[in-house]
Amino acid sequence: MPVESFDDRLAELRAHYSGAICDVMDSCIEDILLPADRMTLLADAAMFMVFIISTKIAAEQGAGADDRRALMAAYWPLEKAIKSDVPKLLMEFVDAVKAEARAPSCRVCGCTETTACVVAGKPNCHWVEPDLCSTCAEAPTVQ
């Protein structure tokens, strides 16, 4: 039986323990952090991304890594957007998705008021029954 080299064994142990650590971290995040403090975690992640983006913007504008003024000039507008504009936009998006989910849809093709069927050479569909559009009503297989 060949003897396993130290480097191979070390690599195997690192892979094992790295996987185990990742599993524990995933479990902690999913079971502890997210349910208890999801919004804070998401806000922290967003602000971290703003910081990273700000450093990239400052670097693109020729600022050095130690130029705090350039970094802050890039950071503050992004932070303002994240704290005020983005939550508002996200809520508008969520409201639109919820409204779409409540909107009637065609029982055959699934089209809605805002996503009508488009068939070449024909106008957009319209409702012929509460859950059936004109395009599907004209199809020979609708019962």
C-alpha cells in the first residue's frame, strides 16, 4: 500500500475542514442571522457594496488609495441612494409584483392585463371571459 504524502494529506484535511467551516457558517447565517436580523444584515451588505463601488469610482477618477476626500465624494451620493431611493424603489417593485399576482390571467396561456398576447398580424388580445383571452378563445383546442 503506497504511503500518502504529507502535502496530499494536508490538502485533503484543508478541503475537509474548509467545507465543514463553510457548512457551519451557512447554517449560522440561515438559521440564526437571517431570521433574527435580516434587514440589518442586508443593509450592512448593501453598505459594504457601496464602499467597494466607491473605491472603484475613486480609483477610476485617478485618486490614490489614501485619498479619503475622493472616496467620500464617491461614497456619499451612493449611500444616500441606498438609504433613501433604493428602499422606495424596491417597495414599488414589490407592490407591482403583488398587484400582478392578483390580476386576472388567462387559463390557457397565462397572459394578463399588462402582458397581453401578441400574435403577428392581430391586435393584442382582450378578455372574452373572466379567465380567457381572445387569442386563446379563437384557438381550435380551447374547451
